[in-house]
Amino acid sequence: NRKAFLPEAIDSVLNQTYRDIEIIVVDDGSTDGTGNLLKERYGDTIRYYYKANGGCASARNAGIKISEGEYIAFLDSDDMFLPEKLEDQAAVLDSHRNVGLVYSDSYALAGKEMKLSHSIRPDKNRSIALPLFMTTFLANGSFLVRRECIEKAGYYSERLRYNEDTDFLLRIALDCNVYFSNKPTFAYRLHEGRKSGNSIKLLEALYDSTKTFLERYPVFRERIGKNANSRLAQIKLDLVVEQMLNNDHDKALVELETSFRLYPSPRKSIYRFLFNSGIIRHTRIQRAVLFVETVRKIFISYWYRVIGLI
């Protein structure tokens, strides 16, 4: 049900400088007349496929199975490709046969304002597995991937309704070489209807999928060492903040105890005291906790996404 945004997304693909493309639109159960709009506006220029609603993962998997190309890119209905995205990224894959996925920075769109949004940087081993695991930030529309890498790593997990993109990209990163291109190729729109706007559901799903990923790939967990529990603990701490802001202090304390068990720290000990004593109910204390955690997240984000020194 994104009829208002969809034409701009499709037009951004039609306006690509790279012309050897097929455009597949997978309609995941829309009820707003999307199909009629696309038939009238685009006709046979696109391949339209309607399916019962099953979530982002099932829609993307359907698109992969229908597609015929060697390279595959994904674009959500409220986002846009920049004009040279496919030309630039296909050139990288054409000239680097050992590379399975190429990605870039993006732009965030809020109304008419466009702001550069840094993606993660590869680590010293030219891998994005650890940076992606620690931050989850690699925009879905910012990459182009070889079909053979998808076949090797596996399709999107359809049991995941959130964080399915990070799970997919982590598996790609473990199996295929990745290349970072410094030129932004993609813009994503910030608005109230975005799925990523539900912070608590998103964080709960992120924790479950992260834990499951570590269980499925014990070699990766062993390689990253203490970073595994550190990441799980940080997700729980983010949930603490969200529950605190919702004034659900009992749930926040449960999440805090889990975070402390996974990765103890003096900061969390202070938070435990604030919750157990009831001091956390004071607005100024909540603001202080929010400030500390926000600054820490900004630092971590800057470390992995801008500096890349790991």
C-alpha cells in the first residue's frame, strides 16, 4: 500500500544510465489499487507480480526467483536509486570477478532535505561481517549482488519480519567478497510509515535474529570473541532505553538484567541502582540516561561507519 511513493521509485530505475535491466515489482498484498496504477502508467515496461501478503523477505525472494539477471538489486517502494547507481556498481562487478557484492553510502530524505548517510566500512581484512554485525547499518537499496552469491549464502529468511536484510547480508558477507564504493548510489525516505519506525519490535527482532545467527555460525562467534556478547548486551540496553521512555520500568529492568548478565559494566550497575531505587522515574534522570546512551551509540556508529578502524 505505497501507491503514493511507488512511481517515484520505479522512475528512478527507468532513469538509470545503465540500460540492460529488468524491473520486477512484487506487490505483497496491496489493497490500494497499486496494480491498476502500474498497469496504466507502465504497461509492459515492468514485470508486475501480485502475491498474498507475506512480508519483505517473501516478497524479495519472489523477485529473486522471477528475475533472470546475473546481478540483482533491491529497492523498497518508498526509496530511490540515484541515476548512475547500476552503471557504477555493475562496472565494479564486471571488473572484479572475485567480488560478490558492491555497496555504497546513501542519502536520507526528510521532505526536501537530503543528508549523507554513511554505511559501514570494511575492516582491516576487507570484510564487512563484524562491522555489519555490530551496527546492522547497510541500506538495502545501496548494494548490487551476484546471483551466485545469493544461491550460495541462501535467500532471505521468511521467518523474520524485521531485520531480515541484515541476516541476509551477514550470510553474504561470510561467503562472498565485498567491495565498498565511495560514491552514494541510493536515497531512502524518512517518514512515519516506515517499518523501521517501531523501535521496540525492531530491537526485539534484532536480538532474536542476532542470537540465532550466532548459534547457526559458531565459527563466526568464535572469531569475533567478546564482541558477540557485547552486541547482544547492547541491543538489550537499547531496549532498556525504549522501555524507559515508554514508562514501562518493570520491562526495562528485565532487559537490563539480561544485558548485565551478558556483558557487565559499571555503567549498567549504576542503571540497576537507578531502577531498583525508583530514581529512574525522575524525568531529569531519564534524560541523563538517554543522553549517555545516545552519545555512546553515536560514537560506535562513527567508529564502524566513518572511521572503519577495526
